[in-house]
Amino acid sequence: MALYSAAAAVLAGVESRQGSIKGLVYASRFQNVKQLYALVCETQRYAAVLDAVIASAGLLRAEKLRPHLAKVLVYELLLGRGFRGGGGRWKPLLNRHKARLKAELARLKVHRGVSRNEDLLEVGCRPGPAFQVPRFVRVNTLKTCSDDTIDYFKRQGFSYQGRASSLEDLRSLRGKCFLQDPLLPELLVFPAQTDLHEHPLYQAGHLILQDKASCLPAMLLAPPPGSHVIDACAAPGNKTSHLAALLKNQGKIFAFDLDAKRLASMATLLARAGVSCCQLAEEDFLAVSPSDQRYRQVQYILLDPSCSGSGMLTRKLEESGAGTPSKKRLYALAGFQQRVLCHALTFPSLQRLVYSTCSLCQEENEDVVQDALQQSSGTFRLAPVLPSWPHRGLSTFPGAEHCLRASPETTLTGGFFIAVLERVEVPSSVSQAKDLAPELRPSPGPKRKKRRCKAAPAPKTLPCIYRGNGRYIQLFSLVLSSQLFK
């Protein structure tokens, strides 16, 4: 399969220092980047174990396999979920050595005095809180609804446990059970390590695999249908698709990113999700003029800039010795983040902005927000949101408690930071009653009804505008089959 060859190429590139796992995955042009990224990360995590088993079994002497490909295949056979999509020509090849490989893995466990596969890992690679984080799945309301999705999973043999009432409910998920998130009704929660990359609803764009913390920025921005929104650093596009769902494809999203390859992948993601209200631009947001007439109606901005990624669950697999970034790198990142946030606050019609990072570092979070608020001279303030959220901003300045933080330990999500900034005084040209977003509170889950709910109607073709090198290019994607729920 192309998946295994692509994973082997990424591992070889990482070993030869051609780039990080994430960068090489995006450069691979493999369509399902999340599936590829997950396979590479897990193979890398067990690399020492796999090397030992492969050497003891003599696999490379018996078969003409490249070492990195052998590592990927043996991971999938012994530690993964079995060969996906049948495994192609690799499955019969590995099956010839299956008994020997399993015997060597068992012998290694006996030698080290352990019973579980994960106990073979070095201390730094063993599953910690990150591997207890459940699988969050956002229902794409542009194509379906939560009730129909829940019914579909129930028909597949999953057991629906209702709406979660606590974090303990999420921690206790096992097997083929799932819950509805207590804060976001369109978010379903499955046990940790549940793999839905091959699921037909995911492949059809009905589901978005997105961590709960990553869903909060769009939810807290809360642009009503018809709004004009900027997604300033948009790729890979999950938050953009969430914004489009909140807008019900009514209004405009101006999405900017400098990475052409990530932007191309994003265009594919948005088309599959049925997004038709977005213009993608390969452009530096700092070069976008707030006085440009195209953006005169922009009242909402989502800003999720480049950051250290210190809150990412797979961060340790990205680069050896990854942890807290160096002070030099932190200052460089914080300087960029502060410039881009201050730039966003100069858009004349802006009413509400969400600043977020997947970093745990104060320098990229509270410090950046504090500097931007000071430079805004009282024009903007921190909005108090989600008062029941358990993890608040660090108390580094008055009002910092209005910021939100997230982590595997406190919220069962990836590490994240979110601040909601709102204009204190509305410009005279803007109607305050119409445009100010209401205070957000956890919304109750929808009641189950006998009458089936309907997805938002979708056109036969879904336009998504992509602008590269100063030109707009129209992209189309056929709507995927609507027969999935029938």
C-alpha cells in the first residue's frame, strides 16, 4: 500500500535530518495526512523495540526490504491495527514471518520482565496523560447532524452512553462506547486511540477528527451566519471548516497562510467538508492591509499563529529532546505573535477576536495578550468566557483569569491556550445590537426526537476559492454520496 511506503519515506527523511515528521508528512503528497502522521509517530515511538525484533527474527536477511519499510510493516503487524485496506502485497510477505516475529516479541518481553507492549518502551516514550486523551470527533453540520451520526454509529454496533456529565465519564470510556461532549453538542467522544481515519463518514466529510481544545476557538468566536470572518493563519483548516459550519456557509471567510503545500491540502479538506464560503490566500497576514475594502465588513478574526507547539500531544516525536523550547526561540515566536495580534486589532470593523496557540509557554500566551491589550490603549478587553472551565490563564496581569488553558491532565485534551478579545466601544458605522457576540455558556445537548433532523442543504458542486501568487483559482468538489444514512 502507498501508506506504508509513504511512512517509510518519512521515517528515512527524519533519520537523515531532512525535516520534522509533520513537515515531511505534508511534503509527501499522501492524501490522508492524519493517517500517515499517526502511523509514522507510533512507528517512531516503538523504533527501538521494532529494531530488536526485526534483527532477532532475521527479517532483513530473508526478505529484500528497506529497513524503514520493514519497521513500518512489523509495527502494523505486531503493534498496530492490522494491515489496512487488505495490506496489498505486504500482507502475505509479512505473514510468512508472522510466527517468528511474534515469538521474538514475546521473548523480548520475557527477557525484560514485562507483560505489555508499552512496557517495552523507554521511560520517556511510555504513554502518559497524552495517551489517555479520548478521541474527539466533530460532526460536520454542513453535511449532517449529531442525531443522525449517533444513529449511524449505533447501527454499526457502537454503544451510545448519552451526554457526558464529567471528565470521569470520558476517562472511563472503553471498547465500542461513545459519548456526547457536555460543552459542544456536535462533538462526539470515543475511547483513546480509536482510529476512524478509514471510517466512511470521515472520508465523506461528515466527520472532522479534531481535539476538543482545537474546537473552542471557533465556538468562542461565534460569528453569526452572514458575517465576514478572517482566519489569519488558517492551515491545516479544521478551525476554518468549523467556522464555515457555524456560519452555515452564509457569509465570507478570508483564510490566509504562507505555506503553499499546507494550503493546497487545506483546499482539499474544505472541499470534502462542503465549505463554500471561504477564500484561501497564499499570503502573509501581516501584509494584508486593514484599509483594504475587501475586509471593511470583517468583524470577527480567528488568530492561531505559529507557535512552539509545546502543548501538542505528539510533540516529543517531532524532534529529539523536545520539551520546553529555548528562550531564543520563544522570544522570536512571541515577537511574531505579538506583531500579528496587534495587526489584527487594527481592522476597523473588528468586534471580536480569538487568539489561540497549542503552546503551554507564558511567553507565547499571557505575555502576548497583555502586550497587545496595552498597545490597544483600552480599545479592546478580555471577554469573560466559560466561567466553569477548570483551567484558567496564569495570573500574570489583572484579568488574565479570563483566558483559558487546556492540558491532558486538567481537561483531557491537548495543551492549548485561548483568549477572547472584544471591542470596548463599537465604531459608529457598526450596529452594536446586531454584531456583538453574546456571552457563551455550555449549551445543553439536543433532545432526541423521533423525527430525523436534516443536514444543511448542499449544492451539487461546492466552490472553494484558492488564491495563490496573487490569483484566485476556483476549485470544485463533487458532493459525496448522501446515501450513507439511508
